Amino acid sequence: MPVANVNGQSINYADSGGDGPAVLFSHGFLMDHTMFDHQVDALAGDYRCVTWDERGFGATPATEPFDYWDSADDALALLDHLGIDSAVFVGMSQGGFLSLRAALASPDRVRALALIDSQAGVDDAETLEGYRGMIAHWLSDEPLGDVGQFVAGLIIGEPDLSDRWIEIWETRRGPHLEFAAGALLDRDDVTDRLGEIACPVLSIHGGDDQAITVEQADVVQRSVPDPRGMVIVPGAAHAPNMTHPDTVNPALVEFLEAL
């Protein structure tokens, strides 16, 4: 796969090409660009779909501390590398965190936002402590075991798909995760700045998401100037685009066609 050498990073990405409007897909924590395969398959005929591995995940390394403002800058630099003036940003969980920051940093580059199981706020102390325990286990020499099963259940929720990702995670354990975890655990709260985001914003959310609640996600819809609604995906956990594409894809298509 091609690599974009931007911002001192080596960013692994995939580009469907074509002359259609650009859509940039940004994945969630522990995942990689392939989590959007269902969406690319559905949209690539009409849109230029770009997916990428964020710092510390997939084939993109992380060698020093960074935050989601840096990740937003990576996304914008990738667009520059590809000669794309502006794009619709589709972000799942941490992909939404960086997409919101891209819209704040460079509003002229972000045509619209589609946030999948994401939020503008930060996690409470109990949640953060749980994440710290998970990261510590990931960085240890112990098998992922029950911790991996719990995390896969939280993110994905479907046993066969969860087992496949646990196998992937076992091969990707390393110090890079500590840098990525710092971005997640120490991120700033941008809720008070949501009124600055003028572009259309759609929210899509798993009805059974335990990581980010529907109520937390709905703060975005209640705060931005141009909300386009909250699509609830019944029975879905934290990554409905992977497990329920038959619900997520039509919602994305309708949103994109309306822009």
C-alpha cells in the first residue's frame, strides 16, 4: 500500500481514486483503515474514498507523544499529499475526535462531518482508569486473554469478528500503543467549541454502545449549527459500520447526497 511521508510521519493509506467528491475515513482506537471496507465498497463508485492508518495503528508507526490535534493535522496533510482541497470527514470514535479537531483547525477543508460512535467530550475518571488498566495489559507480555475478549466485545460485539481482531491485536502489541494511548487518555474537551463548526454534522451510533453513550454523542447534535440528526443502529456496539453496514451505509449515502 502507498505511504504518505507528511508531518515527519509515514502514513499508510488507501485511495479508491476517481473524480467523485472526496471522503476521508478515520478509524477508531486499536483498529486500522480496513474497518471501513464495507463503506468503501458501497461508496467508491460515486466518491473518492480515502482510508488511512493513524499514528500507532496498522502500518503507521508512532515514535513520540502526540495528540488528536496532531492527528487532525496528519489527516489534512494527507489530503494535501493527494491533491484534495476538501473532503467529508467520516470518523469512528477516535477518528471522530480528530475529525472534529480538523473541522475546528481548518474549516475550509472539511465539507461535512459524519461521526460514528464519537463525542466531543472526555471520559470520566472511572472510564479512564479502566482504559489505563487495559493499556497496561496490552503493553505487558501476558496474552490478551479475557481483557482482549472484553475489549473486542465492547468495540465489536460479534464473536467471530471479535476473535479475528484479537488475533490481529496480538501481532500489534508494542510501545507505539503507549503514545497512542496518551492521545486518547489526555485529550482535551472541545464541547465548548462545537458552535464554531459550521459544516453539516451527522451522528451514527450503536444502540448498545457501552464505550460512548448515545447521550454523550447527542451533545454534538445539540450544539453544532447545522445538525443533520442522530441515526441509532439497534443492537450495535461501538463499531456499527463494521457489524451493521446495511444500516450505516444507507445513512451515509443519504447524508452525502444531500450535501
